[in-house]
Amino acid sequence: MKTENHELVAAYFIWKREIIRFLRSKSRIAGSLGMPLFFLAIFGMGLEGALRSSSLGGSYLDFITPGILAMVLMTASVFSGAIVIMDRQFGFLKETLVAPVRRSSIVIGKSLGGATTAVFQGLLILFFAAILGAGVHPSSWLMLLLLMFLISASFVSFGIAVASVMEDMHGFQLVMNFFIMPLFFLSGALFPLSSAPEPIRIASYLDPLTYAVEALRHLAIGKSSMGFGLCLAVIAAFFLLSTSAAIHLFERIES
Amino acid sequence: MGYAIEARCLTKKFGDLTAVDSVSLSVREGEIFGLLGPNGAGKTTLISMLVTMRKPTSGSATVAGFDVVKNPGDVRRSIGIVFQDPSLDEELTASENLELHAAMYGIPGQQREARIKEVAKMVELSGRLSDQVKTFSGGMRRRLEIARGLMHFPKVLFLDEPTLGLDPQTRAHIWDYVRKLREKNGITVVLTTHYLDEADLVCDRIAIIDQGKIVAQGKPAELKGKLSADRVTIHCRFPARLKRAVWGQDGILKADVAGGRLELRVSDAGRKMPAIVSIANKAKVAIRSLEIRKASLDDVFLHYTGRSMRDEPASAKDSLRIRRRAWGRGR
């Protein structure tokens, strides 16, 4: 009775759990979308006049919309990876750890589940951006969705990997402050990298989110300062790296 | 009848600390077997090796016929576990918790629904299946965990301190379910507890474990029988005089004067009492009151470990656990 099918079914139900939990926590959705909405509304509208510069090649709101989208995908994803810590604190983790399923199936289910909820939040933010007047006209919605999914799955895995080695929620706050915020600010989500000073530009090129932002710009507004192929390659590499790290570290958790 | 569990010289070391020290035990199929011991005795570590959560440092064990080191997957499919700490997803409903478990244990889709209803009925939670677990009381959560442990038709059910932090009435209820389970399904149950009276009531056989070693093993009645002594406390005017008078009588194993009373250890005290009373009358000692306590598992424990189990202070972690459960119940 033990087949690959069983692993798939298990992964599907782990995915389902993430979706159910997401849909039940309305406040979490509101909380996670509040900040990016402010960014969009205040930066997008407020700086519109001041930053009508030629280096953007369009409105500032258009420019930051893919950046804010990337931010939403990243924070939502890393947070749902962090569920592992909550599961550990509330005991549920044990139930999954002693089950006769591969740990990798659990990681994959969690990663897909977290990515699904992150993409959903991303679509909401795109919708709000469109209401504010951003020119979101993707050449292919399917491609955009797939890209959003890939970026999200990478960051959920990143969250799982970090959470697997953390004992409690405090350590996770630290990671959020020292990883997530720098990753976001260095990613060129808010300003064009071409006009940034050298050290910042170099740091940006080491930031995987930079490539996510540029790839999203490509697909969502049709303008980007980087080749789409390069961006996709870096994101794919980041996905493979974070997923294997997540599986490896999750497998090492001692129940 | 076969054995559900056989452990040979099972040992687990954490650095210098030997948590489980060369434990050998056999549990028959269909038996309710209790592991008894104070906090930190090694009960949970022993269980965690049997359920393949931890690898033994040395020794071997089979559970439901499978080796815990060589075939952990088969062991896991054959056992149900109720952990010491709560392990439900509170955001999910009872039935969602059970469904996820069924999926992870490979129960085919068309059987899941029926099985969920079945186990819910067993623990009398049928009416609450679609409620979120966070609305459940502590006792209901435990019952749901037991139901979950039974989902995949395990041959052996492990219950690690299933009644810790629950009120006495709920505890009695939980034990009722465990007994019924064995009667109806013939399932083997291994439980740990440090409530001695409960073990006495529920278990067919018990093993007393202290500092990682099994110090006694057998049926509760046998273990108590081996002590062959009940405690008799006599409050009287001249306990020392009474002691001299009864000492040397048949069946009096021990006599101590403490304050205004005489403490005796008497085998089969009920039958010896008339003789003791008449000796007291002859010696002109007026008995104010008289108390017989049949040997209990507490005495057995004291006998084998030299310590009373009730003296053990709850560890910080335990009191935290109890508080957390209490908190969970309140909401």
C-alpha cells in the first residue's frame, strides 16, 4: 500500500492545511498586506511628482509596483515557512515528524502551500496597484503567475530552512530584521539600481530578490534593466538551493 | 499468544547521562502495560525509542514484529502515539486533524471519511467533528488525540502521560476509553503515568522504572503481594508498651513508635487485627483509633526505589506543561 502516491497524497494534505489556516486567519492577511499597501499608496503617489525622472522611463508607481509585489511574495512566503517554529511550539510538528512519510514530502507540501497563499496575496496587491493607477499589463498572465509561484516557493523553503534550526520565535524576529529588510531595500524595488552608488549596486547583485524584482518588472510592466533569462536562471538556482537546504535541515530536526 | 513488544538491553545515553539503562521487557499482545516512574526516570525516552523517534545507543527492540532500528517505517505504520504534550493543530477542525493524519498514514481516500466517523464515535466526539480544536477542553483534546492515534488501525497504542494536567473526572473517563479499546479491538496499550493509583486500576502489568532502570515488573497485585505487608497505624496512650507486647507475634514485620502512635507492617493485616487488639487489652493499652492501609503501588514504589513518588517535585517543564494545558482548556 506504500507507494509514491501515498507521499503525494500526504504532500497534498499538508498543502491543504496551509490553505485552510490561511483562509481562517483574516487578520493575518490584513496585517501582511497593510505595509505594502502603504508603500504603494504613499511612496507611489507621494513621490510620483518628485521622481518623474528619465531614468525610470515611466511613472514611479509603475516602477515600484513589481518591487512591492516582490516584497509581498517574499514576506508572506518567509512567514509561512516560519510556521515550522509555531508548529514546534504548539506541538503539532511531532505529529508530522513521526508519520510514515518522507520529510521531503512534508517540505514540498508546505512549500507549495505557502507559495499558493503568497501568490494569492500578490494578486491582491496587484489589484490594489491597478486601482491606484499602476499600468499593470502583463504580456502573459500565466507566465507571471508561474514566476510569482517560483519566487514564493523559494522563499517559503528559505523560511523552512531557517525555522528548522531555530528554537523559538525570537530568533526568527532577528532573521526577519537582518535578512528580510536588507534584502528588500537592496533589491532595487524602490529605486533604479543604475542610479545607485557602486557599493550598493554590488550588494544588490548578490541579493536574489533583485532578480525577482527585475523578472517581475519584465512580465508585469514590460520594462527592466536586466535580461529576463539571467533573472530566471538566478531565481531557479535560488529555488533549488533553498529547497534542498530546507529538506536537508528539516530532515535533521530531532523529534 | 505473541509479543507486541520485545526490548533487549535497550540503552540510550545523552553524553554522560544514561537516560535508559539496559532495559529489557516484553509486552504481550492485547495487554495494557504501564511504565511507572517519577519525572526524569526515563519513561519518555524509553517510549521514544520504541516509537522510532530516537535511535537507541545500544540494544534492540521489536514493536509489532518489526525492528525499531531496521524497519522504522513499518513500526510507525503499526503504532499509534499520543504524546505527552498536546500535538493537535488548533486552527483546524477535529475532522481536518484526523483527515491529515489519515493521509499521512496512507489510508485510502474512500475509507477516510468512514474511519473518521468511526474513531470520533469511539471517543464520543461525533458531534464536534467540524469544530475547531481551539474550542475544545483539555479532556476533549486528549480524546481527539487518542482517536487520531487509532485512525490507522495500529496494533500497539502508546500513551505517554495521557492524563497529565487533567481533572480527576476527566482522567477516569480517559481510562474508561482505554479499557474499552482493549476489550473491543484487542489492541495492545503501552502507557506511562506517574499516577500510581491509575496504573493500579488500568494496567494488566506494570514495570517500575527509576533512573533509567526497570526495578520491578509484574502484575500490580503480584507486586503488592511481594511486599506482603499492609500498614497499620495505631493511635494509643502507650505506643512503646504496645510495641513490646506485639513484637515477635506472627506476621508483624516491622514496628516503629512515632509520636503518639505505633506504626506496624503487618502481613494480611485484616486477619491479624483481632489478635493485636486483644494483646493491647491485655497490656492495658487503650487504643484511640486504628487505621489499616492495604499495600498500594506507592508502597511498592517506595520499596523498590527507597523514595516516595509523591516527594518528587514537579519539574519546571512539567508545571509549564500543566499550566499550558490549563490555559488551553480555559478558552
